[in-house]
Amino acid sequence: MPLFNSYKIIYLSFLVCLVAAIFPLPIMFNAFRPDWMLLVLSYWVMALPHRVNIGHAFILGLLLDLLLGSILGMHGLLFSLLAYFTSINFQRFRNFTLVQTTLLLGVFIFLAKLGLYWIASSMQEITLHRPYFWSIFTSMLIWPWFFLFMRFIRVRYRVS
Amino acid sequence: MIACCVGLLIADNKYNLFSPARVYLNSIVAPIQYIADAPQKLFSSFSENIMTRQALVDRNQQLEKDNLHLKADRLLLGQLQSENKQLRELLNSEKKFKYKRMITEVMSLRSDPFTHQLLIDKGALNGVYLGQPVINEQGVVGQVSQVGSTTSRVVLIVDATHGIPVRVQRNDVIAIVHGSGAWDQLKVPFVQSNADIKEGDLLVTSGLGGRFPAGYPVAKISRFEYQEGELYATVTATPVADLDRSRYLLLLWNDDPLADADLTLDTPELFDAPVQ
């Protein structure tokens, strides 16, 4: 598969997830929105660490910052840290079972959210709402299906 | 690389180096925002199209009635306006009541969970500027905090970083209203314990500070409590505008009355001169 074609699929999946990350939902469900960007990033970094790396994570984080109107660089920093950690351990993570990766992802998202909260609270006066952490559980619920679906896409379009 | 990222980001956040570039950066992501907003827009226009004839007739009648009432009020308003102008001319003080304004639609996309903000579909190309006041038909909503070429962000009055100068409509006591970070609560700090403020008082913009034009309703006092020995009273208020439910907002062009005013102190003799 030519390089261009692989990147076409990867960037398309990033675009879809960016849209899903800001897609309007009723306020009730808003807190349950899975962290699509973290899911898609960790999938691609685990599957193709030579294609998707820290630079991608940083750029995507900046884009998400702009889309959400948060402090510039908040998500960029957290995403690149997570991408770094995933990319040095990708051999180990690949051998994990689906249950193990789900738990791992839960920990990742929790750390990311904690980091975001920490950065935001050090920059400005904010209030933490309890539903803020609920999206960890929906993300963990979504992850196995998301993982299988992405693997199907990767095999089907022979992204490598 | 990580270390480099961290250093760069912290520096940019702290010293706000990116603020001039924000217009261009926001313009880059605007297409994604329009894509994400499209289904919602499509759905709402679709649901507007499939209203029954009876519903349309009813609504039309209702709007005609409202229009009649508002026009009648407007007749009186014109009269009052000219009267007010005459009185102000007698007092030698000028005040403008007409502002340029523009209707804008809220793009109901997710925003940063730590701040209270809205995305609107007008930007620098429409003349939107930083700090521009935003209201709806009920009262003040907030002000523009970031501008893109076709979209902008509005920080709401309930955001913890927002403050707005107000006065009590009943007796012109001035105060400042701060956001609390909760959707329906505002704080009014530094109110003297003996200030004449009651629950239910309407707070309107005072026009001090020059950002917001004077006279628009902001909030209602919901609690006034004073504990013996405290320096200030605890006062909370609720915003009068439905911040989380408004779909259309109004942008105001506030020609700052202080912008071209002569703020140099006049010599007191000029005023104290005896009247012949």
C-alpha cells in the first residue's frame, strides 16, 4: 500500500474523531461523551508507531484546543505525553488482551483528565463538576468495539 | 521533544503570546466546526419546514399581536427618547441610546469543560471585535473573548473569569458582578453590609468600564446575607438571561462614550464662576 493511501485513511479517521469530539449533544449526555481523540490516537500509536508519532499527537492536541477554545497547548501537551509513553511501550501493549488494554486506556484517560484539570486550575479559577470524570467509563465501554472496528478498517484498507 | 513542548506551551499560556495569531488559528479550525454543526442546523431547518398549517397560522397570529404591542410601545419610546434628549440637552449631558447591532446564531458545539463559553457564527469578517458585548432579548449574555474570521467565542457572565460593572436599578447603588462557575449563579463581592440591596432587586449594566452600554438587565439578587462581624455581605444573584437555552443572540457595537471624551480635569474656577 502506498504511503499516501495509508495517511489518507489515518487522517480521515482523525477528522471524523475531531468532529465527534465537538459534535453537539444534549446537555444530559454531554458528560458521557467518550474521549474520541484519545481513543483514536492511542489506537494508531499502538498499531503503527512508525506512522503516527508524538508530532501528530501534538498537532491534534492543538487543533482540539482551538476547537474547544481552551488554553492553547493544554491538550497538545497531554496528548504528546501519552503518545510518547505509548510509543516506547507499544511492543508490550500489543500483546495485551482486549480487557487489559481497556483497563490501561481507562488509566490513561484518567491521567489525561487529571492533567488537564491540573493545568487549567493552575492557569485560571475553575470549578470542577462531578460528571467531568464520567466519560472515562463510557470511553472504556466504547474502546473494545472501537478497537475491533479500527482493526477491521486497517486490515480492509491495508493501512501500514 | 517533550521538554521543549512543555517549555513552549507554558510560556505561551502564561504570557499570552498567541493572542494576535488566534484569529488565523481559529479560522483554520472553523471548517471542522461548521461540519460538526451542519447536522444540527439541517435538523432544525427540517423541523421548521414540517410544521402544520394550523401551527403556522397560530404562530403568525401570535407574532402579529406581539408586533402590534411592541409597535405601540415603540411610539411611546420615540416620544420618551426625544423628551429625554431635550432634558439632557438642558443638563448639558449627552448620552446615546442607539447602537448598531447584529443577530447571530449559536453553534451548539462542545466547549472546554472548565469554562462557560459559546461559539457564534459571526467573526472578524462581520466586524466582531474582542470584548464586544453580547445580549439576548432577556439581558446580558457575555462578551466576545476570541475572534476568528467566521466564528467567535463568547465568554458568559457566569464564567469564573468574568466580571461586569452593574448598578441596582432601584437606587443606583453600584457593584460588580462576578461569575461563579455554576450555570445559574453570580457573585456580587465587596458589598458593604449596610448597602441598600434587597432580594429581588434587578441589576443593570452601569456602563462604567466602557465595555457594556448602560442600562441592560444582567441579574436579579437571589440572596443577601450579612453575618455579624464580617467586613462585607455575601450577595448572590441569578442571571436574567437563559444562558444555556438561547439560540439567537445580539451583538452590540458599543461606541465607547469614554473613547473620545475629554478626561482631563477642568479647572474648577470655570464651574465656580458666579452666574451673572
